[in-house]
Amino acid sequence: MDKDKRMQVVMGLIMAGGNAKGSSIAAIQAAKKSDFLAAEKNLTAANQALNQAHNVQTEMLTQEAQGQKTPVDLYLVHAQDHLMTAIAFKDLAQEFVDVYKRIEENH
């Protein structure tokens, strides 16, 4: 993979992670206001962003399995870190939305 392509991959992972995290934050904020339709839409958007990143990772893994080595540099490490944080944040956002729903149901 040439340097330009690798940077596109890195930026794609960072953008997908940022989009997923932003949508997760919006889901929590919507649930806090009892707008569970918006919360679910934002969680869906977060999942879609994470699926895009997963597809990029799958492509990289496929290329690696075919013998096309991907140089690991600080950019790629940062992108992966950013993505993993977004995944954890989305999982926690789902839990927050569920808790806010339960609170709403019990009131």
C-alpha cells in the first residue's frame, strides 16, 4: 500500500471513529431529554460509522493475509486508538440510553 493510500485509510478510520463518537454523544443527550427516537437514530448512525471503519480494517487484514504488508506508524496506531475509543464510547452510550429508558418507564 503506497503512502497516499495508507494516509487515506488512516484518515478514514479517524473520521469514522469521530463520527461514531459524535453520534454516540448525541444519543446520550437525546435520551437525557427522553427523545428515544433521536437516541436510537444516533446509535444507528454510530453503528454505521463503525461498520465503515470495520470494512476498512477488513480490507487491510485481507491485504496483509495476501502478503501485502502495511507499515505500522504512529498515524495508524493513533487511528486504531481513536477507533477503539469510539467503539467503547458507543457501547457505553447504548447502556446510557437503556438506563434513561428504564428511568422513563418507571416514572
